[in-house]
Amino acid sequence: MIEIKISGRGGQGAVLASQILAAVFFETGMWVQSFPSFGAERRGAPVSAFLRADREEITLRCGVQHPDWMVLFDPDLLDNPMIVGGVNEKTSIVINCSQPLSKALSFHHRNVFQVDATAIAEGLNLKTTSFSIVNTAMVGAFAGASGLVEINRLTKIVQDLVPIKKEENAAAARQAYETVQEVSDG
């Protein structure tokens, strides 16, 4: 079973990102669960969405405790214990960050990947007055980092599920897929 935690801020599209990935996994014949978790419902507050995918029926009915993958829309959320709780040395992280990540930021994780999803979203005019909408770029980065999702299938699902700017969102996923990089310890 693959367990994924997607975390961002309200308004960045974490819940839709989880739904997009769930649809891609489902289309490949996998069983899926996708569900959000958030406290105060306000724009800018931390939001997480969870996803499970497996070739076998999923009978768990609890939250994701120790994700295999974490997709983080905002690097400032690494300081939030509610967001990083349950993340361990086996968790691979895909993070939206414009600055080079330091060794301290990658702490004890073996697989940390970075993409500048904000720049991709802004370059394609995927933003509101408050935020750059990085969800489609981040699912593309997840696809590139994990190798679990085929990019052409992903861009088709993006175009099917996003409500506006379908071509731009598909382009954001593809750009992030092509530019995500593993952070080295060196």
C-alpha cells in the first residue's frame, strides 16, 4: 500500500491534488482512499489531504499515520508539528521551494525532492490575489520524483478535474515533472 500526505495552506489546492492523484491511481486499476483534514476553515491555514492506493482492497478506516510520501506545498510548514507528525526516515518528501534546500532542512530523510512550483504556477498565471495555485505542479513533481504516476495519464486527469485553465494546469504538471530534482547531501 502507498500512503501519501499532501500538505499546504488553505487555498493552494491540496484537497484537489489528492483527488487528482486518487483518480490517476484508480484509472490504473488500484483501490484508493482520498480524504482531507483541516481545522479552522480559512484561507492560509494549514490543510492536509491523505491518499492511499493499493492493488488490493483497502480496509483501513483511519488516518494516514506514517506516510510513504509527503507532498509539501509550503516549506514553512516543516516547522509545524501537526504537519510533520508521523513523518519518519522512510518518508520521501517532495517540497515546493525556490531556494536551495540545506542539509538541515532535509533532516533525516533519505529521499527529498525539490521543485519551484510557485514559479511554475506564476509563469502560467495560476494564482489568486493571495496565493499561487501550486497543486497541479506539485502532483507533477510527485509523479516525477516517485515514478508511480505516468505523466500523460496525469495531465489527462488534470484536464478532466480542474475547473479552470485546464491547459495551463496540465502544463504546470508537466513542467514540474520535468524539473523536480532530488536534494543531495553533498
